[in-house]
Amino acid sequence: MKKIFILLILLTAAGHAADAQLVLVRQVAASTGGSGHAGPLTIDYTVGEPVVESLAAGGLLLTQGFQQPEIVPALPPGGTPLFDFLLYPNPAVTTVKVAFNLVTDASVVLLIVNTTGQLMYQNVQYYGAGKILISTPVDRLAAGIYTVVLKVQGQVYTEKLIVQ
């Protein structure tokens, strides 16, 4: 009885928190777990009880031992749709990975431009909100310095790239 009461309180609180939420928040119901970093990756893990029934109330689902889905709020006017823009490895030889987080679903234009302003590579894709990783070939580019440009919802982000 006590567990059901606690679960009902959690479901009620989760419903109210989702209405006014401004950042991505993950909630976990588990007996243990943790989070760690391995280079650019974040690894989250949980350990739940072996047999626990999931509870549902409307659009909410509470499960034991699994990550709850992320709730992505609408992007406020003038808000930044992208953060944590990273290139690796840099310098690159054959492939560079372009990693970033999108706050909202968006069309992303990825450009690689040389030092004279010539467009050397272009990729346009539509991505959902969350962590994005794009593997981009650079083995056909001459050794040198390039600029990687990301265009998302009218905003432009740049990073220097060295190709060996």
C-alpha cells in the first residue's frame, strides 16, 4: 500500500513538473545506478527490481529501473537551439565526428569551408531533439585548416578543423 501511495505522488508530481519545465530532466526509479563519462560519451545505467509492474496514468508511464523519456519544452523566442558543439578527433585524418545537442527538432546544415571560403562539403539533414553525432569524411580534403559551420534555425556556429 505504501509503495502505491508513493508511486501516485510521483506520477502526480511528474505531471505538474512537465507543464513548467524549462530544461531536459531525466527521472529514474531504480534500486541503484549511476552515470559516467567515457570521452565524449555519457553513459547512464540503472538497476531495478527483477519483477515490478509498470504503472500508466494518461500519457505518463512509470517503470522501475529504466530511463524515463526526456520532455523537450518549446524553444523560447531567441533561444539557442544547439549547445555542446564539438569536433573530434581534431586534427582529423579520415573522418571527423561532429557532436552537438539539439534543444528542438530542426533542420541542420553542416558545411566545411576552406581558408579561401570555398565550400568543400555540405550536408543538410533534419534531426529530432537530443544528442546528435554526424560522422563526416575528410580523407578527400587536402591537409590544412578548415572551418566547420553549423546552421540551425537562422543561427550559425563555427569550429576550426585541422585535416592532416
